Amino acid sequence: MSKLKPHNYHAGYVAELRRGPVLPGGKRGWVTIYNARKQMLDEDGGRWVTVCQTHGTLLNHTSQCAARATMKGGSIKFCDDCRDAELGGEA
């Protein structure tokens, strides 16, 4: 595990960015992409899953490209709790 990529040792890890809400201490939360099967997650919506590490929200994708686009857009694109925090100021 590294401070730059703290989830890279997880099964099915693909990529991650700090794109979540601002947390206490001023740092942003992590958004991570996994191979759903290797992470033993539901594959109904697609093989690739984008995860808000702060709230545990999952979003499946049929392509890794789509998962990366969601990750780059930040967790407010798919996590209701992050969206509320961004608007209301609390994570």
C-alpha cells in the first residue's frame, strides 16, 4: 500500500484518483475502479465498477473507458451522499 495509491493491493484494482468530497482535514476522498468479478462484486451492470471509497457507492460500467470517465468526473457524478456533501458542505 502507498499513500499515493492506497487501494492498489485490492483484488481487481485498476485505477484510482482523489475525486471524492473534501473530508475533514481538507483532503479529498478516493474514487477507485475495480474489475467487479475479481472484487467479488455484482456484474449485472457491467464488468467494471467505480467505487466512492468514502460512502461505498458503486456504479457498474460495460467498458473500462466509461469507468475511467466517471472516475475522472468525480464521485459527485454517481454518489448521492457526495453530491449532497458538495451542495451542503458535509461529507
